Amino acid sequence: MKTTISKVDNADGSIDLYFENLGHWDYLELIKNILVNDNKCLVIGEFDMITDKEILLKFTDVQFMLKHDYMFGNCLHITDKHDYVILEHLANNVIENISADTP
């Protein structure tokens, strides 16, 4: 399964990086575990909604969200576009980790 990321520039200046082919709810915990265990991100809080979930994470001094939306899938969300390079780096690390474990 080929996994890529899709960048969405939101009207409010925030950025979402969607994980293509990893949109299902079942991948949310896997993505979170890779961010925490392999990238040394710290979970600040978790917010459960009926069909969606948001996990607030911190990497160095950058805070971002891992979000699951039942319509759109899993994404990393950042409000400060200046931190996009860090977000893209983390997303690519998730993809590389998953690709390495897939035959």
C-alpha cells in the first residue's frame, strides 16, 4: 500500500497534512504511537468526540494536533504555518515507519 501525504492550506492560515491510505479510525493509534515512540512527541491532551478525535502533541517547542475526522480521515494539523517543515518531517517519518513494516 503506497502512503503519501496531502497538504491542505486552510483559510485561517492553518495547515493540515492528510495521510492518504491511512484514513481509517484503526490507524489513529498507530500514527500516535509512531509519533510518541519513534519521534519523541509528547501527548498533551486527548479529546474524544462522537465520531472524531483530536490528540494534542508537542515536538520540541511546537504544538500540533493529530486529528481523526470520520469524513476525511487522519491528519496532522498545525496553526502556525512557520512550523510546517517540522510537521512535514513528522508526517514523512510516520510514512517511512509504516512502509518499513509493510512487506
